[in-house]
Amino acid sequence: MRATYQDQHLAGAERIVTAAAVSETTAALTLRAMSHVNGAADEVYCSVERIDPAIVCYEKLPDITTYQLDDWQEGRQVACSLLEKAGVHVEIATRAVQLLANGAGPGGAVMRGAVIMDATTGERLERDPARGVRVSRMDLAPECRSELECELASVGLDHHRVLEALVLAGKVLSAPGVVAELCWSDNPDYTTGYVADLHGGYQRITALKPVGDSLGGRVFFIDPTVVTIDELIDYLECQPVLFDGLGGCG
Ligand code: WAQ
Ligand code: MG
């Protein structure tokens, strides 16, 4: 599902479900877009397609840790040092933080998808700077969903936003050539974001922007010597991935 409000991206979500669950799932996602805090959607697009079970990849979710901070400037410094630890040059990490803070789309707008950034040069590699790359075709395996919901609830994180961001980050980390991801929400009252990488896992940072700021986005840092842009985009957009194992909730 993706939705727009006043010609800007409002919300998006991805599910992989059995055919029997399609109608209830699309109804729930449409309702969510129509009752969004940034405004009731003007347009909601739900598309449904058959997936061949034989081509689905199975992966494990990353571990979760949380850096509890009140000051968003400090949060952005933590994000830069986590990115540096993941192998992104600190100057490029800083540039990526500034990019999201200013709105990475044309004219400082929120992008519909993610920036792809060369982790060694900082060059932007996505083809369309308004759309970016939209990660799609990923979900929890059904037997894993209630287990994760229980685990997240036990640490006070029982919101669909956390679960969906974790699944998205898990798919991004499973892609060839991805070094790290930086993300924070475009939702004005949600200041938590994360840095994800294969060693550090899903590292939440509770303050990455001031309350009331409706800019946000995602940057995927890649090593272009490992993967071509076409291969990477094809994997992120098209390869179905189901998560059938949890990481830890620290
Ligand atoms: N693929 C690529 N980029 C996307 C996608 C997608 N499927 N969906 C959203 N984006 C981009 C887009 O630019 C959005 O503006 C931006 O990411 C933020 O999306 O652990 O809620 O849905 O507490 O607002 C992370 C922390 C929350 C959760 C992220 O993102 C936690 C969030 P939002
Ligand atoms: Mg949002």
C-alpha cells in the first residue's frame, strides 16, 4: 500500500499473506492510510500480486538495541558514529544525516523511497531522486509474527511501525553490497530512527529530529564494487523475503 496527501508521500506498507487473507489485509492498510496523523490520505494505492512460493528467500531478523536519548543533535552524532563503525566514512555519514534533515527529494521534499549512497564517495546512485528505491515484497513468516509481537510488547515496542521498520531493515541488510542503513520517520511526532548494519543489527536512536519536524527518509549505503545498481534495485524491489527467525531484543 502507498498513500499520498497533498501530492506528498504519506504512508506505505508491504505484506506477504495467504490468498485468503488478502481482502482483510488490504482493508486494514487502506484504513490506516485514511486515518494517518499527517492527514487523511487523498489517494491510496493497494496492489496485490501472486508470488511463487518457490522463489521466496528466508532470512533472520537483526538484533534490536536502543540508544535512549532526549537531544536530537546528540542522536545525530550517535547515528554518525554508528555509521562510521559500520564502515561509512564519517564525513559521508554526516552528509547523509544533513540530506535527510533537509528533505532528500527535489525542493527539500520527503522522498517516496530511499536514497542509495556510495559508502566510499557519498555519491547518490538512485535513478529518480523523487521516488528513490522502494523496498517491497517482504514480511514476517506467519509463525514468526505473534512471537515477534510478544517479544516487542515485552520491551514496550508493540507498535506496527517498529515491526515494519525492523522487517524493512532486515531485507535491506540481506541485500548484496549493503553496508548500512540510516532511517528516521517523516511522522512529525515520531522522533525515533535507526542505524542498521550486519554487525550492529537494528540500532534504534530515540531522538533523531525535533518533535514537529515532518521530514524524514532512508539512506542505503552500499559498496558498488560488490553489486551493480540494477542487481541491488532488483533485489530490494522484487525479491520476496520472509523472516522466519527473530534476533534478540536488548
Ligand atoms: N522503501 C524505501 N524507503 C521507504 C519505504 C520503503 N518501502 N517506506 C518508507 N520509505 C522512506 C520514505 O522516504 C519515508 O519518508 C521514510 O522512509 C520514512 O518512512 O524502531 O516510520 O514509514 O521505533 O515514516 C523507524 C523507527 C521508523 C522505528 C521509520 O518510517 C522504531 C518510519 P516512515
Ligand atoms: Mg511515515
